[in-house]
Amino acid sequence: MGFVELHRKGSHLKMKHPDGRVIVFPFHDQVDRYTLKGALRDADVNADDFLDAVK
């Protein structure tokens, strides 16, 4: 989706998009659906587009 990893600290991952969007996301095997929904909102990424990208 165009985001690249900037760095990791502990269990969090900081990612940046070429257009300037930056998100901090928990780096775990499983992520709560509300956390995922909030991260997608912060990243301005549609949930359907995300699901298509991870398939």
C-alpha cells in the first residue's frame, strides 16, 4: 500500500507513506479489530482496499 518502515521500538512499528502520512502500529501476531480500524483510519486507508492488499 506504499508504506515503508521507518523504525521499530519495543512492540511498535512506525511507518511512512511517500505522500507524508505517518502511522504508529503495534507489531504483534494478532491485532485487535478496533486497533486495526483506528490505524486504517489514521492512515486514510479503506478497509476493503487493505483486505484486498493482504490476500
